[in-house]
Amino acid sequence: MGRVSLFGGDEIPLKPEEFRLLRDLVGARTGLNFAPDLRFSLERRLRERLAVLGLTSFAEYYQYLRFHPAANAEWEEVQDLLTTNETYLFREDYHLYAFRDEFAPILTEQARSRKRLSS
């Protein structure tokens, strides 16, 4: 029995070969990496875009992202769907104290021996 979609009918599956193509394309374009065990997460997050664009497979979506004139706008949608748009880094006082008390002294000590900071 197929999975039921919100639009009535079966959901479009992300086939293994489509996952590899999309994973590599997303990685090259955004720097985001999806391990094989994240296939269903990628499928779940991008599936709604197929319905919005009227596509019938993830292979069509791959072609859309590569060649469609509106692909640049679609990439913004992809990045929004595949990333967590929230961070708590340096929002809390204890983050700043940890940086000041733990990391800054290390960086300062390293800088003394080199006369400059570098990565």
C-alpha cells in the first residue's frame, strides 16, 4: 500500500538514484551534505516543492533545479527547506562568557607566539 499524500493519491517516492543526483547537486550548490541515512529527510522536506511546481518525480525536480529559468528562485526555497533557520550561538550570556574565558585566552596565547591570528 502506498503512502497517502495530502493531495489524495500516492506520494512521489525519492528513488535511490534520484537521491544521489539531488544530494550531489544540493551539496555542490549549497555545501549541505546528506548522508544516505538522510534520504527520507531530504524526500520529506522537498516533496511539497514537486506539488507546487506540478512535477511528477524527483528526477523532474533535479532537471528543474539544473536547467529551468526559475531555478535560482527555487534554490532559495530549497535552502530554506533544508536548513534550520535558527541559531542560539552567542544569544545567551554564558556563550559569551565561555568565549571570553575559554577561547579568547587560547587565541591570545597562540597570537603571542606568532604575532598574528590565523585560521
